[in-house]
Amino acid sequence: MSRRTETLLWVAQRASAAVLALCVLVHLATMIYAVRGGLTGAEILARTRGNVAWLAFYSVFVVAVAVHAPIGLRAVLGEWLGWRGRAREVFLAAFALALAGMGLWAVRGVFA
Amino acid sequence: MSRALALLHRLSGVVLALYLPAHFWVLAHALQLDSFLAWTEQPAVKFAEWGLVTLLALHLAGGLRVLVLEFLPWRDWAKGLAALAAGFAIAAGLAFALAL
């Protein structure tokens, strides 16, 4: 992979990390608040369905994760398992697409 | 401590990346099913949930530490930052455990 692409991946990793820092803080606070007193499926969905602001927030969260996680795994696969080359990049691109697809599908299910 | 935190940051990232597809699948499918939420009431599942929340807090704190070290010039802060990151993760884990 060219040095330019490596630099781009590094920038994408840091930029997505900055977005995720905010998203994860909000997500942690929401989780800690939401689980108080137990949860039922109906209660969760009554709170979430049709909420455009949360739909937008979690869509951004999912896209940032789909960028961030595969780049992080790329370093781990290369440094710990010695897996480099085209096969690794194809695997990680597929993983990124799967995360984005499944994540947005989940967001749609919960908030749309 | 900095080295241990860097290793934990990486390990927590791997666990979270592997957990995400299952998390998304459950949210897309099972939120309507109270039987699934009943399953999550088991102590072992609660413990796993707590572990994941703590790992998420740890990964966040470790990541913020990396961003500060890379983008800000105050490198002599490294030790204090590592302690701050660990403290934040423990605090978030405890807050979630108390809320459960």
C-alpha cells in the first residue's frame, strides 16, 4: 500500500476517533441513564422510534465506527498476526462495509 | 502504566470490534422480543455487559490519551494522562454497575 494511502488511513483513524470520543461519551451516559430501573423492549422503542435527532446521532456514530474499527484491526492483524497484503485489505474493506450496513440497519430498526 | 494502558487499549479495541456485529444484529432483530431482554437478566450476561461498558470506557480514555500525546506538545503529561484514563474507565464501569 502506498505511503499516501497509509497517511490517509492514519488521518481517517484520528478523525474518526475524535468524532467517536464525543459519540461514546454520549452513548455511555445514555446507557447508564437508560438501564436504571430495568428495560422492556416496548419502553425502549417508545422512547426511540421517530426520534430524528437520535437517528442522525447514531447514524454518524455507526459511520465513524465503520471507519475506525477496521483501521485499528489492520494494525493488530499486521503487527500481531503478520497478516499483510491484498487479502487483508479486502477482508477489512468487507468488514467495514458489513459494520456500516449492519449498524445502519440497527439504527433504522431502533429509531426510524 | 503507559505500556499496560496501550496494551489494554488495543485489546479492548479488538474485543469491541468483534462484539459490534453481534450488537447490531441484536438491535436490528431482537429489541421487540422481551424474551431476549429476559435472557440478558442472567448474572453472567449482566457481567459481560458490564465488562463491555468498562472496555468501551477504557478504549475511549486510552484513545483520548493517544490523541493528546500525538497532537498536543505536553509529553511530560504521559503518566498523569494514563492514570486519568484508567480512573475514568473505572468510574464509568462503576457507574454502569450501580445503574444495573
